[in-house]
Amino acid sequence: MLLAATFMGILDVLIVNVAAPSIQRDLRAGFSDIQLVISGYVLAYAVALTTGGRLGGAYGHKRVFITGLLAFAAMSTACAVAPNVEALVVLRIGQGLTAALMLPQVLALIQTVFPPEERPRALARYGATMGLGAIAGQLLGGLLIDLDILGLGWRSVFLVNVPVGLAAAACAAVLLPASRPGPRHRLDIPGLLLTAIAMTLLVYPLIRGQAGGWPLWIWPSFAGSVLALAALWRVEQRCARSGGSPLLQPSLLRKRGFSLGLAVVVAFYSGNYGLFLLLAYVFQEGMHLSPLGSGTAFLPLGVGFAAASMAGRKLVARHGRNVLVAGAAAMAAGYLLLIVTLLPGPAPTAPLAALAMAPALLVAGAGGGIVAAPLVGSILATVPEQDAGAGSAVLLTVNQAAISLGVAVFGTLFVALLGTDPQDAAASTPVTDFTEALIGCSWLLVALAVITGLLLRRLPRQAG
């Protein structure tokens, strides 16, 4: 049941990408609305996950895990019946908050349920489940929409969580041992609110700016994000000095290795997840593939990522951190190959065009998988062992925030290069316009992959 919860969490980041064109069409929404549907979930999860983990420690991981599962299933049901895109955005934020209750408990429960000798196998299965979710999200979403069970269309991608969540909650109630609540520290509510304000004032105008012609209110929003981050730093310093438990431990950011690691996370995850949304629109609106065809076209990227991620930790253990740099180089090579593939124009039929992109996506996915699996451990190796828990929480938060930022930046760039909303362009715009917009975004992907590699080379090898 722990892996089922993990699977649902990663699935709900990716399954909505393949459903995005269908959601936009059915709810008569704009592309920026769809960006908010995706970013809202991830951003809410990013902001609240540290607090969710602390609630598990205070009230018992089992109790909070089951509560999170049931709440996640309820919010998934609500998303499935959303009457309009505005309601769906709000409900997706709620779904992200329930994910922040559920998912942080998984690793904590693995540590308490499994004896030390069995934990490596459990953690390996946890990592494999995340890789499987990356593949299944695209395929399952496409299949559900194509089957159109009971005429539900895209709504079934949310309803699929309900039986899984309820079954996992029932199994957890019976099978998981009771977890003893720990000491209850005061929650860092000011830090939580300031983090939410800073990220919202950064991501929301990035998403809405292009559709609105970059109105004047956007620039005060960016300035407000900077001010909120400055206030967050002051509040967290004060909390740490008073003996509290800040969401962001200021001492960690003073460590050069950890700060570089956060920059790696931003460059790596913003590019990877920004690409997923663009490919869904290129495949479905540009090449006119079905949702299932789109999900199938994603397979080389997902298979490459999953297969390489399973080998990544062993490769790093054997050959050192240069393996991560090689993975970043493979990502850059894959994106360059994608550009070279698309430059002459797409193949004469959509299936052939998608097939032509497969080698580039496979290489880029494999490079990403090599980096992703050992990345967190490599960054945490740069901080003292006693700071590993706080460091993990910050890394996960920045990871999810980077995904949200990537969806905003790449979506905005894609629309700017295409010149109009992708769905408005679908009927009258040739596929070459879609692929040219993807080429433009791919140059940014190459740059981010190169930056990732350069930062990884500078990352210290151990705490110091």
C-alpha cells in the first residue's frame, strides 16, 4: 500500500499532461489555465510537504498516511466532477495539499516498518515505482481517455485514484503497525505562508503573462516574490535562533555544496517536466495523434528514464560522481539530436514523425534517469549527517517548485514561439509550426542540461 500511494503521487503529476488537451477542449479553457491545473498541484505539494512530514511525526505516520490517502481519493473525485477550469485549478491545489499529507509518510514508514537489512530492497522498489509511474502516467492516461469509459473522457484520469486510494487505506489500517506520535513542535506557519506567497507571485504571472499581453501588474508581482523571499529568510533565521523548527534551515544554505545542489535540482527538474507538457501538445494538437498514441510516443523517454534510473546508483557507486556529469551530457546530446531530427521538418505521417523522435527521446530520458536516481544522495553527501533530514525536506520542496516553474516557463515560451494558443492553432497551423516551437524550447533544454553538468562538476564530494 506504501508503493500504491507513491505510484498515485507521481502518476498525478504526469497523467494530467497527456490529458491536458482533452481537458482544455472540454472545459473551453486557455493554455494558461491548463498550466495552472498542472502547476497548482505541484506547487501546493511543494509548499506543504515539509509540514505534512512534521504532522506525521507529531500525530503518527500511520494515522496521517491513512488520512492523506482518504483525502487524496476525495479530492480526486472532486477533480473528476469539476464543472469548469477555475474549479479544477482550485481542486488540484487541494489535491496537492492532500498529497503533502500522504507522500512524506511513505519513506518514514519504510524506515520504521522494515528492519535495517530489508530497507535497501524496499527503497529500491520505491525508486522503481517512481520510474514505473513516469511511464504508466502517459500510457494509462491515454488509454483511459481513448476508451472513454461511461463517457467520462478525461475525468477518468482522476477517478482511477479512488479505488486505489480506498484499497490502500483499508490495507494500511490493517497491516501497518501503529506508529507512536513524537514530540509536537510548533509548526512554522509564517514560513509556510511566505513560501506559498513567494512561489505564487513568481509562477502565476509567468503563466498568465503571455495570454494577457504581459500587463503591468505582472512586474509588481515579481517584485513581491523577491520581497516575500527576503521576508522568508528573515523569519527562518529568527525561528532558528529561537530554537524552533524552520521549514528552511538557514545554516544549510550557507553550505556551498548544498546551495549548488539546489541549483542543480532547479536546472534539472524544471527542464525535464517542462518538456512533458510540450510533447503532449505537439503529439496531440500538432501531429493529431490520439491520447493513447501520444502516450505511446512518450514511451522512449519514459523507458530510457526508468531503465537508467535503476542503474544510476550502482554506476555512481562503482565509477563516482562523474557518472552524473555523463548523464547530464547525455541529456544535452539527446536534446540536440531532437533538434537535428526536427530541423528538416516532420515526417509525412504523424506516426512516422513520432517514431523519428524516439531515438532522441530515448537518449535524453536515459541521461535524465542516470542523474535523477543518485542526485539527492549526492547532494546530501555535502552536508553533515545530522542535517540530512532537514536537507531532504528542502530538496524535495525545491524539486517540486522547480517542476512548477518549468511548466510555467516552457509553456510560456512554447506559446510565444507558436504565436497563439496551441489548441487554437491545431486546426489551421501546420505541424511544422509546432515542431519549430519545440525546437526553440529544445535549445533551452540543452542549456539547462549543460548547466546541470557544470554545476555537478563543482559539487563537493563530501560534507566539509
